Amino acid sequence: MKLHWGPLGLCGVDEAGRGPLAGPVVAAAVMLDPERRIDGLRDSKKLSAAARERLAEVIRREAVAWCVAEASVAEIDTLNILKATMLAMRRAVDGLARAPDDVWVDGNRCPEWAWRSQAVVKGDDKVAAIAAASILAKTERDRFMRRLHDAYPDYGFARHMGYGTAAHLDALKAHGACPQHRRSFGPVKLVIDQASLF
């Protein structure tokens, strides 16, 4: 699919980590120069880890402006995952070195903010700036989860990045929740509730 590049003032926004049982939700905002196109941009989930890392370096170097921000596990558990995602997106756009003219957000809704914006379903496969944002958000979150793996090796975070795989659920049952587990998420809450019975 051919990517839409848009004008210089267009900002793309995407997130990584809404579904996992552990770790923050990470959002990125990226503004690209349509005169300096980056080859290979697409939805980060359709790229290998090595390709994502290579493209992330190019995006940081070539983008007009970019920012990565997050909402913590505590914020996810306090606000809920949707509100925390919107908070991370607001932080990412607010952190840009220059103000965008328009903000296009991957998905079907935008945060409440002052920016002129629109939601683009499957935007990470349609809009270059959103694809770039998806790559930055995913690579940054994966780095966080690899560091978390070093701190809590029993859970296998470097392999599943916090998603609820069978191995992760088994580790959760065996070891309980660590401080970076989302206690508001059903599988984590179930393990905590069951542990409190004994």
C-alpha cells in the first residue's frame, strides 16, 4: 500500500502496549518532511525487530520533530488503559520541538486536546508519519521490557514483551505479580486475588 505523506506540518501519532499485562503504554508523535522520504516505513507489527530498530534510527535522524512519551502502570491502573493511552499521546504531542498544524492518530479516536486532529483506522499502514510513530513507540517499549527482563528474569519479558502468553501466565501464577504488572487487568487481578486466599 502506498503511504500518504501529507504536508510538512502533519504529525502522526501511534501507541504500543495497550494489550500487555505489564509495563507502560508508550506513544510517539512524529513529523516528517515529505521532501526527505524514508524508505521501508510501515506498520511496526509487520516489520522484523531488526528492521524496526534500523528504521527507528533513521526516523530520529530525519524527522522534522519527534517525541516518545508514556503512561505508567500506576496511571493505567488508576485511569484505565484507554485514558492512559490518550494521556501518553497528549504527552508525546506536547513534547514535540515544534507545533504541528494537524495531528493524525492511529485508530478510531483522538485525545481531547487543542490540536486540529483526525483518527485514521489502520493509519500505521496508510500514513507515513503514523507508521513512523508506530515504529518509535514499539522500539522504545521493547527496550523498556528488555530492561524489565533484566530486573525480573522469572517472567520472560524479553520474549513476550508483557503480553499474556501461556508462558507469561504460568510465570505469573508461579511467582505472583511484580511491581510492573497491571493490577487492573483481569489475568493479573485473578492471580493476586487467588494468592490472597492462602
